[in-house]
Amino acid sequence: MAALLRSLQDSQLVARFQRRCGLFPAPEPGAVPEARHLLAAESKGGGGPPSGLRRASALQLVMYVGQVAKDILKWPRPSSPPVVKLEKRVMAEFGMPSTHAMAATAISFTLLISTKDRYQYPFVLGLTMAVVSSTLVCLSRLYTGMHTVLDVLGGVLITALLIVLTYPAWTHIDCLDSASPLFLVWIIIVPFILCYNYPVSECYSPTRADTTTIMAAGTGMIVGFWINHFFHIISEPTEPLPVIQNILPLSTDRLVLGLTKFTVGIVLILLVRQLVQSLSLQVLFSWFKVVTRNKEARQRLEIEVPYKFVTYTSVGICATTFVPMLHKFLGLL
């Protein structure tokens, strides 16, 4: 078993996969930009309860566990050479487990399990799509040279275990949008405390900032669902929907409508993100008497965690509350 684990952690295995894909060492490999969390917030925000609540909660859990595990285990990423590194931003982070693999697995299979009893479609087809989508993300982490095979498999297995352990509580998660107002205090304070008390590293890495971003976006989405239910912002259908609904076939009109709604949502989210981030940084810089535009100051614990948390909580609320309101106002619903 030990020999198998060592072979799965071997950088040469990743390098051979890259060569098979046509990727060879170059003097200065270009960086591949990382997918932004606000795009994930917009894509997840449209599902609505219960699948939206489940996905937000699942993503928060698996990503926090994965990010903390990285800084506890401190396993290095694949060595270069022989591996070609295509990303520069996360070089300072540790490798085990792959949180990209964890997120892809959590989102794909949470969506599958949440919709199999709500929509009529071949389960095998849904399972195949979930496996393919999560597998493509896992392979992309090998292609970019950011993880070993063991990192990826570890992320998938940890996520599978967390889904199994939390599955009995999913019916309770579905009721979070109708909880008491005190629930808002708990759902905001607990993630903030977890982010503020994130394991301290010897040198700075973006892990804490990424964790805060993910936790805050999930918190904002859950708060947004609660606001919608409590204030009846998103009106319920006049007639009860069937227990199992048919998935409407894709047409040109629906495709254009979907792209329009997505574009409108992304624009609003970008505006909210920029506004809240600027205001929160100005307030924190003034409070701690820090020079504006000081990059190192933004990495301080007392500044980085609050501004990230406030910014992306606002993004999550915007994606689940204000974006649907704007869609309704524009007649896109």
C-alpha cells in the first residue's frame, strides 16, 4: 500500500500525463488564469432551494475541509522539473488534497442527488454527466501540473465521504430558508470565525483568502435564499408544481434567454463586487491607519479576512436575491 501511495504521488506520473497531452517544458510557461468564484456564485445561484441551499452548504463544507487539510498536511505540489507548471498564483499553496477536484465532485454529485427526484431524466445520463464533468476538472489539475494523482484522488474520496456523512441532514438544510432571524446571526458569525482562525502558515499563501472567498460566497447565497423566503421577494408559483417535472427541451429562444439572464447577472455581480470591495477596503485602511494601495497590508489577517468576507457575502446575496429581482423587473423570468 505504501509503495502504491508513493507511486501515485510521483511527479513523473504527472509529467508523463502532460507529455501524452502534448505539453512539454518551455523556458517560460504561460500562466493559466484560475476560474473566479463569482462565476460559480452566479451559476449556482439560479438553482434556488432546495438544490441551491444544498450546493452552497456542500461547497462551503468540502472547501473549508480541503483548504485546512492542505495547511495541516503540508504536502508539496509536484516538482518542476519534470512537471510543467502552468499556474503561478497558487504556487505557494500546498497540494493535498486538490480542492478543485473536491469542488467539482461536490457540485456535480450534489446537483445530481438533489434533482433526481425533482426532474424526469435518465439517471444514468445524469450520473454520466456528473462523472464526466468532475473527471475533466480532475484531469485539468494534472494537465496544469498543480497536483499529483494522489492529491486528486484524495480530494475525490474526501468529498465522497463528506457527502455520505452529511446526506441524512440534507432535508434539514432544505428548511434553512424558513429558519428564524437568529439563524442569520449564526450562519454569518460561524463562517467568519472559522476564516479568521484559519491555520497560520510560516509564509503568506492565498489559501486563507480563497477559503474566505468561498465561505463568504456560500454564506451570502444562504442568506439570500432566507431573505427571498422571509420577505416573499421571489413569488411562489400560483399552481403547485408536479412532484417530478419534465426538463424543457433546449430551443433558440430559451438559449438566448438564458445567455441574457447570465450576462445581466454577471454584470450586476461585478458592479456589486467592485463597489463593496472598494468601500470595505477604504473603511479598513482608515480604521487600521494603513496606507491605501499597500498590497502587503491587504494580506494582513485583520484586513484580508473582513474585506473578503464582506465582499463575497455581498456577491452571494446579490446572486440569489438582487439578480432574480432584476430579472423579474426586466421581464426575463
